[in-house]
Amino acid sequence: MTAFLRFLINGVSLGSVYAIIALGYTMVYGIAKMLNFAHGDVIMVGAYISYCGMQYWGVPPVASILTAMVVCTVLGITIEGLAYRPLRQAASLAVLITAIGMSYLLQNVALMIWGANPKTFPQTFINGASLNVGDMSISSATIITILANVLIMVALTLFTAKTKMGKAMRCVSEDRGAAELMGINVNRTISVTFAIGSALAAIAGVLLCSSYPILQPTTGSMPGIKAFTAAVFGGIGSIPGAMLGGVLLGVIEIFGKAYISTELGDAIVFAVLIVVLLVKPSGLLGKPMREKV
Amino acid sequence: MKKLLALVMAAMMLLSVTAVLAEDASIKIAVIGPFTGPAANYGLACQYGAQVAADEINAQGGMQIELICVDDEHDPEKSVNAYTYAMDKGAQMIAGTTTTSPCLAVSAQAYEDRVFMLTPSASSDLVVADKDNMYQICFQDPQMGIIPADMIAEKKLGTKIAIIYNISDDYSTGIYEAFKAEAEKVGLEIVSVTTFTEGDTDYKTQVDKAMTAGADLVFLPIYYTPASMILRAAKDINYAPVFFGVDGMDGILALENFDASLAEGVILLTPFSAFDTDETVVNFVEKYTAVSDGVVPNQFGADAYDAVGALYQACVNAGITGDTAAEDACELLIDQFSTMEYTGLTGTMQWDETGAVNKLPAAYVIQDGAYVPLDK
Amino acid sequence: MKMTKAKRNRLIYNVVTFALVIIAFFVLQSMIDAKTITRSLKGQLVPICCWIVMAVSLNLVVGISGELSLGHAGFMSVGAYTGAVVSGLLLNVYQIEDASARLAIAIVAGGLMAGIVGALIGIPVLRLRGDYLAIVTLAFGEIIRNLVNVLYIGTGDGRLYMSFLTKKLPEGVVMLVDGAKGAVKIKPISTFIAGFILVLITLAVVLNLINSRAGRAIKACRDNRIAAESMGVNVTKYKMTAFVTAAVLAGMAGALYGLKSSTIVPTQFTFNQSINVLVFVVLGGLGNVLGSVISATFLTILPETLRAFADYRMLVYAVVLILVMIFTNNPTIRSFVNRLIAPFKKKESTPGGDAQ
């Protein structure tokens, strides 16, 4: 029983990291209607910047995370403006390929700047302690990641529901053309979306590396793919869906490894995903697609 | 028309003369490895090690060597491309490739082309099998499985053994298979075998399973990067068995910002220790950190250093110069390597007829952030 | 007449496609014979053929059928492994020494196996739409990779041994597929001529399919599924046709690719590789077969020609990729370029009318 609980905690811990990355994916997808494959790499940049803050520049952890958020926001807006905006009218696949190119670019720039030797993410207030319940221990990183998830989810939901910019985002997401006709500045709205998504990526990077402390130029890619899967699992475009999808994916992955086979870990995760999508073709919390004739 | 022909002829002659003049006598050695992508840290370590060796040799005067460093992204197809590119650039022999599956692909091609290859770090026994032109500097995977099993049984380091290995990596799988077979032979009890794949983030489950199974020794035939995560995961759940790594574990202390207390008591087998106070090692570490931007060398760097050194010694003995054709150099080098002895950073080496190296690994235990020989 | 004009354009397009490929083949072949080809280029010829086949077949799914597939490398790996096993079996058990016979049988077997897997996957996958379909193909690609990672196949005493998850083969068996070590000890038998023939077959199959009744139905489903359905087109059947054909071709390319090298490992067929092929397709133009051929060739050679940049190679590659995408897809730049070249360009319509 305690083993079961430990695995559950591990699963939630991994899943909450996926969830926070998935939130960024789903935000951008929901509004800009594009799969931003470079998201995982923005996460990596965020983690590196906060690492540099703490290790090289002697900035306290909170300040380095904030610096990372600022840098990632600027990076996100720049990427969007330079690489994605010129393709706003083009086929969605063209943007996808550009995003992939951007992902290669970020990885190789990171390799150039920070080198290939992996860095170990430092212990901070995030992962410094652990909570002991009986013979189980829950790392503070897990608790903080879950809290951050809930906080971000609530904030994003409120933001999109209440603020003017949030409403504009929902409009753009519904129907870009109509939104433009109603006087909404689509480019600005999408820029803001990227800014928010990238700031979230910085937080996600710090949380990812706090729980799994190896930092190298490819750190973001595999969690990025998993998180993308999680976002689709939960219903892409849906904010609570990303959270639910992420956590479930993490739990399934850990349980699959713990109780079935570590050799087939990935196969189990993806098989569950396929089954779920066959039963619910638009993800767990996704809006069913309407078909118009 | 005749004039034109004469002009063309003259131009061609001029070109060929300059070509001859431009041909310097330095020996061209190709260094192939992953300098980008997920395995970049291993490839770059080899590149730096080879660079240090080349700089040292060239500083001595005498016959010079030139390195042609080519990136293969840890992909067999790209690696063959890298090889052909280097050959087009005039490479005469290969110090590479760094990783196993690319090395298998390249060595098959090089065998056909008759180009000599000496890999610093591609450790599968398949790499050298059935290829007379292929030699290794590193230990072979089966060896890295058999020696630890014998050592654990002999020194009674542990009674219940757990293994965590990388199932997507041939190096790790190869060692695991050999270890398992040898463990059965010497009567070790294996209580848990778990795996992970490249790029995994979570290692807690594997560690947890080892702990639940009551293992008092965890064998880690994996590279240092995932190993550092496993050590961390074990500490998080207050699990403190003996961790036993192999040569892939070397480098863990060089991870930037790594908390060395996590690795306290880890046993590893490696041909090279950067903590050695031997003059040649100190000298190498100093020069290596100058090119690697401060990263302390691990066995990849040391093996690559030895690969270039051994190739150079063989070239000198065989009278190979920058003008020797790759095919001729290949036969001469095969003769040399099958008989010669070379002493480098990773010990004194001889090669058997298959091309496998014969040298001894040393067992170290990590204490206070440094390697200490196990027997002391 | 309108119809004949469209038909004529299509014919010209097809002839040009074939002609270019054939000319390229003869030029390269004569360079090989004259030994003027660089080793680097010569070594890439077979992989280029494989990537062309991969790109053209994926174009059938993504461009013509309009379904985003992110698991194409999975079919390639099925083909590559099947090819390696069949070739090993023929050599070790049936003692067939003739390399080209083995290659031909291996390629056909690779295609068949990938086709079967494609059909099995296609049934559930094609019920989904858009990005959900994309993610499920991605998932299948990863599952295939995960499964071959724990697959062990060997030959001994004139028969085939196979085990899954753990290596349970009797002593003395010659390993053909050895888990994470991949398919080992392959005798490289792929040739450029075989690659060329495979490219021709692929072009013939795909162009024929596009221009057939089935092809028109497939395109109708892509452009408006509901309208096509209401016209009585059996959407699932035609989508399946495209999907399975693409899988078969990818499997054949995989077999050729696998038998080029002495070893293949599961990590060669990851999600990234699928993405790579997708890049070929999108850069060449969705639905544009000739475009796929050219972009697959160009993008395979490009990283090699960039080696002069040494450490900056992959960086430059990424930048080139982004710039090319922007320049070929941005409406403003496109119309600007069109205006620039308009005076030099004779009136002609887009061939086949497939490019979006």
C-alpha cells in the first residue's frame, strides 16, 4: 500500500511537471492555432537563464526566476514576431516546420553558449526540503509544482474570462477573421499569448529542473513531446484539460513502469493515450468538434 | 585551338604544382563523434582529448599531425557521411567514432575501403568483430560486465543486487547482459532489474523498485548523466545501498555544480582518473581544461588522447608520412597495432588479434569528491 | 477544351518528374563510372533515394490525403527490421548468395510488413481528425520503436528464433535483431540502382494513384470531407488506401535503408526522424510530388555541404530552414518574387493543381 502511494506521489510529481509545460502548449495552440514545437526549448532556455542567475551572477533564486521569465518573454515575442508572424496567412504546416527549425536553432545556440557538459540544477527553496508522512517523503518541489499549476490554471482561467485582453484571446481563438472585423488587434493578441506562454515556460523550466536536476541543451525536447501529448490527451486548447492530461500522463507513466514493465514504459503511456482518444476523439476535456456543412 | 589547348595544359600543370606545394607532410587523422545533439558531451570530450594530444605532438616538432574533426550527431547515416567527408578531405586514418552504432556503420565502410580505424570509446565487441582494420582503446562491454560481477562476489560488496540500465543504449544493454550471465555463474542474487530510455526524466520508480526489493548493491552500467539523477532520487527516499558503476560513470564529478556528497561511496571501474597525481595526468588535465572551457576530462577525453598518441607512435614506427595513401597506411598500421605496446594515460596497452585492447581497469571509490583506489 | 488542358498539364508534370529523376540517375551513374564523384556524395546516394521515397509517400498522406502523420519513421523501421531479418534468413538458412535477389525479396517483405502494420494502425487512426490524428500517429511511431527495442530474433539450425522482452534464444544462434543493439551484422547489399528503381516505382505508384479515380476521391475528402461523403465517396476506404500505400512505400524505403548499413538501431527511427521527413514534404510543397523529390535531395545534402561551417553547421541549417520556410510561404515575399520573375516566366499554370 505504501509502495502504491509512493508511486502515486511520483506520478503526480512527474505529471505536474508535464502539466505546467502542457499549459504553455495549450495556450498557444488555443489562440494561435499552431503547434509550437519550440516550446520545449524555450523551457530549456528558461532553466539555463535561472541557472546562470543563481550560479554565475549571484542573484537570489526568486530574482533569477524572474529574470528567466523576462528573458523568455522577450524571446517568445521575438520568435513569434520574426518567425511565426510572417507566416500568419500560410498553411499551418509551414508554421509547424518553422517552429521545428526554431527548436533546432535554440538547441544549437544553447550548445554554443553553455556547452554540452550537463549542469546540475542547484538546490533552492523549491527542492530543498521534503515533507515526511509516515515512511513516505514528498519533495517540496512536487508540492510547489502542484501549487504553481493550480495557481497558474486559476490565473489563466480568470485572465481569459475577465480581462479585456483575455476576452480578445478567446475571440481570436473562436474566429480570427471575425475578431479582426470587430476591431481586435490579432497580431498583438497573439504576441501577448506568446509572451504569457513563454513566461510560463520559464517557470516550467525551473520546476522541471528542480525535480529532475539535469540541465543540457536537449533537456526540453523529450518533456516537450510528452507535454504536447498530455495537452492533446486533456483536450488541446483547454486549460484545465492540460492540467488533467499532464497529471494523468505522469501517473500512467509511473504506474506502467512500476507495475507492468519499465522496458515498455513509453509504449504503455502511448497505448493508453490511443485508447482514450479513440473513446473520446477530442481529448478528455476538449470541446467536441462541430461539423458544419 | 592549339593555343587554347596549350593554355589549358599550362593552367593544369600550374594547378598540379601548387597542389603538390600545398601538400604539407602532416599526417591527417579524422576524429568523428557527436559534437551536437544529445550525445554531444561524449563526442566533444573525445575531440578535446584528441586536440590536446595533437597539440602536444606538434609542439615537439618532428612529424606533424592534423586533425579533421567531423560531427556525426550520434547517427549511423550521418556518421558514414562524416567519414566520407573526412576521406574527401584527405584523412589517412580514423580516430573514432565515439559512439557504438555509428562506429559499426562506419567501420563496415572503412573495412571495405581499407582505412584504419582506432575508436577511443565505441565499446561493443561487435565493433571489432571480423574487421582486421578496426581497433579499440576502450574496454569491451562484456569485460565491463564480467569484472564487476567477479569483484562483487569476491569482495562481498553486496548480497542482493539491483540493476538499472538504459534499454535504448547498446553500451548499457551489452554490459547488463554480460553482468547477468557472470552473476549467475558466480552465484550473485539479482533481485531487481529495471530500465529507462534515453531522454527519460523520472528515475524515482526504478530506484524505488530496487529499494522495495531490498537490494543492498545497485549496479549501474550507464553513463554519468542519468546516474547523477539516480543518485539524487535514492537520496530523496533515504535509500543508501552501495552503487557500483563502470567506465561510463567516470565524469560524474565533473558535472557542473554536482553535489559530490551524493556520489560518496560510489564504486566505479575506469581506466583513467583525473585525480591521479601522476605528472602526465596532471599535465593532461591542465591542458584539457584549457580547451574544454574548464570541464575536467573523463575517460572519453583520456581514451581519445591515447588514440591519437597510439596512432602517432604507430605511424612513426611504420614510417607513415602525410604522403602515404590511406590504403597503404591501413596495412602498415595493422602490422604495428598487432605487435606494438603503447603506454598512455589509460595504462599500458596491447591489442589482441581481433583488435580488442588488453589493459587493466582500476576500481575506485568516490570519497570526499575524489577517486580513491578501492583496495586502499 | 478545358479537360484536355488540365490533362496535358498533368502529363507534362509527370513526364518532367520522371525525366528529371532519370537524368539525375544517369548523370550520377556516369560520374560513378568515371570516378569523378566525391566519396561524400557517393555515400549519400542510397540514403537520398530512401528519403525521396519516404518524402513522396508521406506526401501522399499529408499533402494528398490531408492527414498530418507524425509517425512515418515507424513504418520505415518496420521495413528496415523486416528487411534485415529476411535478408539474414535468406542468407543464413536458405543460403541464397545472390545479393540482388535477397535485396529484392527483402524490400518486398519490408513493404508488405509495413503495409500490414499500416493497415492495423490505420483502422483506429483514421477515425480521428486533425491534431488528434497527428498525436496518435506519433504515439504509434513511439510504440513501434519501443517494441523493436525489446525484440530478439536470430537464426540457427536452419530455423528462425524469436523472443520478446527478454533474450531467450538458445546458445549458438546467430543474432539478427538484438534488442537495443538493433539489427546487427547486416550484410550491406543496397545499391544505388536498386534505390533508383524504388524511386521510379514510388513515383509511378503515387502519381498514378493521384491521377486515378481513387486519387480524386482522396483529394475530395481532403478538401471537404462532408461534401465528399454526401456524394457517396467512401471516405474511410480511400483514406485507408492512401495511408496503407504510404506505409508500404515507407517500409520498402526502410528495407533499402537498413540494408545499406551494417547495423540499424531503434534510435534512428524516432519522432525526430518522422519530423525530418515531414520537413521534406512541407518544404517541397504539399501535394507536390516533384517538390518532395527535390527537397528530400536538397535537405539531405545540405547538412553535408554545410560541414565547412564546422561548429556552426547545425545552427546554419536551422537558420536556412526557417528562412526558406518564410521566403516560400510569406504572401508578401511570394508576390514580390512573382512580380520579379513574371517578365521572364511564360504563362503556365501550377502543374497538377495539387499544391496548396
